[in-house]
Amino acid sequence: MGRWIAILAIPAVLIVAVLMWSSLRSRDTAPEPTAELQSRPPDLVPTPAPAPGPPVEEPIVLPAVDTSDAFTRGMIATLSRHPQFARWLVTDELVRRFVATIADLAQGSSPMPHLRFMAPAEPFAVRESAGRTVIDPAGYRRYDRVAEVFESLDTQGTARLLRRMQPLFEEAHRELGLSDRSFGDDLARAFANLLAVNVADRPVAVVRDESLWIYEEPGLERRSSAAKHLMRMGPRNAQRVQAKLAELAAALGIDVG
């Protein structure tokens, strides 16, 4: 996280430096004031307006993780106008759920234990095709709402909020005992993992394994749990999620390769 915050700060620093250099140079080369101006009272001599600098975000006072739900809810409520987004915000432990989700995605693990409130109500659906059991493409629609909500997020607003709430996320990340890496490291890795998933637009065969459906093709079944969650959304929804992830990565200055 610190790395991409530093990257985002570089353009601002360059702008300030250019403005300072231009201001000093104009003073060095400015002509001598005319006699008319010298004869006028000092308070009537026009002075140039200061050059505008880059906008500065006001610092915010962050609460402790234990008491952060109301604060976090208020901060992120404006990121999307989708009605389902507001309903999801009713859940508790928002910061801890978000950070744990990112940590799991960074490791390729399933984030479902933290996101059960987002699970679709419709069951997993299959159908028979040419003697094989394949995932029913109509069943992908049960993830349409998740993709719609994610797609509706204000990209720049979300990136700005992630930067401003970074200390709170890092605090929750330390609670997980992941001392070998930061929340920012996990965020970048989670983005890269999900953007690397190739969701093929073709019938996908599955077979029964006791009470579960698994992919018939060993290469697909060997993929990480996080990758298989994205694949289960179907090609169209996965592409929508990946497009928004790419936008967010660019806004945050995260290099996903």
C-alpha cells in the first residue's frame, strides 16, 4: 500500500516543483517597474495572484477497528447508488470482513466465510449436453447482482477511500497475524490473482464428488478456490468484475503485470 501511495504522490510533487521553479524564474527575469508604478502608493501596485497548487485532501480521524462500523458505513455509502450495495452495508465488522477477504484472495483461498451475506439465493444449476453434465449457463445469472454492484462502484472515489482509510485496514490486517506482509501487499496480490483468471466462454463439464460438483477437467479443478469462485460467475460477469478491478488498480497505481 505504501508503495502505490508514494507513486500517486509523485505527480503532485512534480507539479509543485514546476510551479516553484516558474515562480522563481519569473522573478529573476521580470523587468524593472516603470516610473509610473514606482510613483504609486505601494498598496495600489497590483500583485500577481498565487499559482494554484494541487488539491490537498484533508486528513480524517480514524476510529479503532472495534468501533469502526458506523464510520466505515458512512464513508463508503456514497460509492455506489445500487440499492443492493446499501443493503450489504447493514452487516457488521465491515473493516475486518474486507481485510480478511483481501487476505484470502491474495493467497488464492475462498473468501466465502466473510461474504456469506452476498451468496445468491438460487441453487447451482447443471444440465446434460452431449452425454456430459455441464454448468447451466442460465445459472450464471444468479451472480448478475454481485457483478452489477461491483461494476457500479465509483472508481476514483473507491481508490481515494482506500488511501485515506489505509491505517485502519493495516490495523485490521495486523490482527490476522500476517507480519510477513502488509495489507497493501495483499491488496496488490489479490488484484493480480483475479485479473489473471481466464474464464472461457464455453460449456464447462462437471462431475459429482460425493455431495459436491467439481470440474471434470483436472486443469480447471486444480485452480485456486478464489479463481474458481470467479469462474463460477460465468464469463460475462467475470469480465465485468475484472474490468472494474483493472480500473481500480490503475487508479491506485498498482502494477498487476
